[in-house]
Amino acid sequence: MLAFFKSLASNMQKMTFLYQAAGTYIQNAYNTMYYNEQQVVEWVIGQIGGNE
């Protein structure tokens, strides 16, 4: 019975770690996407401004 609980605790730690890692990855991906979008907008504005 004790081995079962140790295994369960170990698996819970792994799941928590994976969940945190996935959350961090999603946050970074979102931030990168938003940052790139801002860069594109600035580039387009720069292109329009340069053509005037």
C-alpha cells in the first residue's frame, strides 16, 4: 500500500511539473506571437510612412 502511495505521489509531481512546463510554454508562445504582431504593425506603419 505504501508503494502505491509513493508511486502516486511521484506521478502527481511529474504531472504538476508537466502542467507547469506546458503553462510556461503557452505563455511564452503567446508573448512571442503578440510581440511579433507588434513588430509587423510597426513595420507596416514604417513602410506606409516611408512611401509618403
